[in-house]
Amino acid sequence: MGTFRRVCVYCGSSNQTVARYGAAATALGRTLATRGIGVVYGGGSVGLMNAVAQGALDAGGEVIGVIPEKLQELELGRADLTELHIVKGMHARKQRMADLSDAFIALPGGYGTLEELFEATTWTQLAYHRKPVGLLNLDGFYDHLVAFLRRAVEDGFIKPIHADLIAVSADADDLLAQLASAQIPELHRWIDNP
């Protein structure tokens, strides 16, 4: 895969999370910026989203936010970003974020983060794009999800060729290295062969 111009970061918007997640989100933003990698994120001024953006901005990085009109009207969008795209709704948001990015990383989060993670992964699986996806598994947050995905492979719901479609690491540098070297299967190699 090589190097990335921009990485999309999915993460929680809650301000009620444990402080160590916020520190790790800030560090990820800073890491991406110091490597010359732009951040694409949900455009919010709350939660881990805000921390990722702040880390990247403080390190002089490019930060592009994409926020739906409904959330912008609630004054949740940041005004100090490199770019802020205001879109009609959630589907347009996810498409724009994917279009602007070369890879995806999910930090801890809730329903929205999981939905974004799995949509990006499904798009990679079905060759709607060929962009790698990773989980930054801070403090074992995603351990049970990773175990569930292994079970889905064992029980035949995820094909073995896609077992490693989501890279996993607790370390941002290691995760970026995994994403850069990701081997994404060709669609024709598996679609006809269960």
C-alpha cells in the first residue's frame, strides 16, 4: 500500500470517556501530522474527535472535518480546521470521508464508530475501494470485538481470505506500518469460490 496522504479517523464523540483515551487520540493526531499525513474526521468539537483534531493541528498538520448539517446546527463543528465540509446527512458524510482518505483507523467509540468501521471494511472487502482499515486497540478496548471476528471466521460468516482485513494493534506506529503493507484481496479471487 505504501504511504498515505490522508487517514480517516473514526472515534467517539462523548466527553464522558476515560482520560487515557483522549490522550491517546491526541497522540494519534500528532503522530499523523508529524509524518505529513492529513487527518480526515467527523468535524466535531467534542470527545475523541476533538482530541485527534487538536493533536494534529498543534503539530501543524492538515485536518479536514466532515459534518452533517444537523450536527453543525447544534454548533458541534470546529471552525479552526484546514477544511470543514458540511454535508446533507450521515451517508454523505461517510462517502466524503472515504473519498478524501487513503486508509481508515478506528479508535474507541460507540455505535457510530462501529458502524463506520464496518462500512469501510465492507467497502474494502467488496472492492468499492482498496483502502486498508485498522483498529487502534487502546487498553484492550476492542479485544472482545477481535475475538468475535475470529469466531465469525471460524463459523464461516467471514471468509478466511478476509480474516485479516482489519489490522489490529495497540501501538499507532505499528498499526500504520500494518496499514502501509496491507495486502487487500482481489474481488475475483473469492467471490466465486466459497
